[in-house]
Amino acid sequence: MATPIRIKRSAVAGKKPTDGQLQLGELAVNFYDGKIFLKQDTGGVGVGTRIVEVGAGSTTFAGKTLFVTENGNDDNTGLDDNNAKATIKAAVALASPGDTVKVFPGTYTENNPINLPDNVSVEGTELRRCLVAPQNTNTDLFYVSQGCHVTDLSFVGGPMTNGAAVIALRPLVGVSSDRFFDAARIIRANLDFIAKEAVGYITSTDYKNPAITIDSINCADDVKDIYKAVCHDITRGGNSKSIGAGKSYFDINGNLDHIVGFGATTIDVLNYSIGIARSCINNITWNGG
């Protein structure tokens, strides 16, 4: 004879059963919070026994599948392989959380970036035959965020420029008046000027007399690399690119030694460039120093 499942009930907000209040096989339902609890038994391994909330820590969406084929049409519904979309971007535009975009073999040149909604998957049906190329090589191909999944696609074309990536975190939502986006845009537009002026100062007698000799081209490139990383981070959130750029300024022994061979000059050229960058952003005269 089957053993019925016993259910304990509560209508008190925030109330959770204790280990002693539930037996194995029993459920506890909190009607106020809309939560269900059960007793977990790991047979003495790890946590042993504990009360766990059913479904806690995971969110499952029952979504639809959208299809993309090489001979599809972006005017199609995309809801089956006979009415498939022609581009991944068109299919993603119809996707909601929990949906999957299924890509059939073919070569897809996409008008990137493709911005995936949260909890949306893009899946190729054959890894080596589902080829995706960016139409705009200076822009990230896919923007992803919470719960996104991209798999079984091969990426061709390029090379990517301007620090663009195949897959990147979705940028912060901003408008043209957003100060972070404006600052990044102005810095990028003036990168050559910022680097040239900073290196010019370091190699002049205003810095040291007699003037020092450095590899001016590599020095300017290094300054630009740092500002590209900063621009990336302030418009996307986080600091991963800036940290990566910073690490490149340390040798194998952990000594600051990258631009010109000694730490003080490295710091000085960067500090000087900051003043120039600020003057560009704020549209004010830079008087040096």
C-alpha cells in the first residue's frame, strides 16, 4: 500500500519548519509566502539532514523554440523549421526569458551586436557547420547577461578591432547624455592626442633635464591600451579590463616595469595623461602639471 505524503501547513509570513518538525517524506507549505519545504537526507555525507526550499536557487522557464536556417526569411514567424528566420538577430528579437534560438547549419553574417535577453539560449545544431560572422568587426558580437547560454557555434570572420569580443556582458543601459558614455566616447576620440601629449611631456626637459630617451611609440600604445580598458569598464560595469591592463605593467617578479623600464616614470606618464583626459572630457584648457 502506498504511503500518503503528509503535508504541514503554515500561514505565517517568513515561517520555515525546523529539522525536528519535518520527517522524511513530509512536505511543509507556507501559504503566505508561497513556498514549499522538505527534509533532505544525504545519508551522513556532507550536510547530513537539513530543511530545503523546493526550487530555491534556481529559476526554470518553459519557453518556446525559435528556428534559424540559411534559407529562412526574417519575415517568417521562426516558430518551426519550415518558417525559420534567416538571421540569429531576428530570432533573438522575438525571444523572451526561457526561449531557445536553434541555429541550423549555414553561414550567418550578423548585424551585430546581438543583445540576448536574460535566460535566453542560442544553440547550434552542428558545431563545425553553424558559422557566425560579425558584420561590424569593431563591435561585440553577442551581449549576454543573467542566465544566457550560447553553445555549439563556430565563429569566423574578423579580425575583431577596437577591443570587440565575440561574447561580452551586456553594456549598462545609457543614453547620449549619460556622463559615463559621454566620457568614454570623448576619450576614445582623443586617444592619440592624450598619448602623444603625455609621451611628449615625459621626453621633454619639462620632466627631466637632460631629457630621457624612451621608446615613444610603444609608450604611447601602452597609454592608449589603458584608456581603452577604462572606457570598456565604465560603460559596461566592473573592472576586468582595467585590472588586465594594470597587470601588464608588472614584470615576472612583481615589479612595476613596463613603459620605460623604471616605475617612477611609468606612474608619471599615466598621472600626466589623466590631466589631459580630464581636460578633454570637461572641455577645459590643459595647462600641464
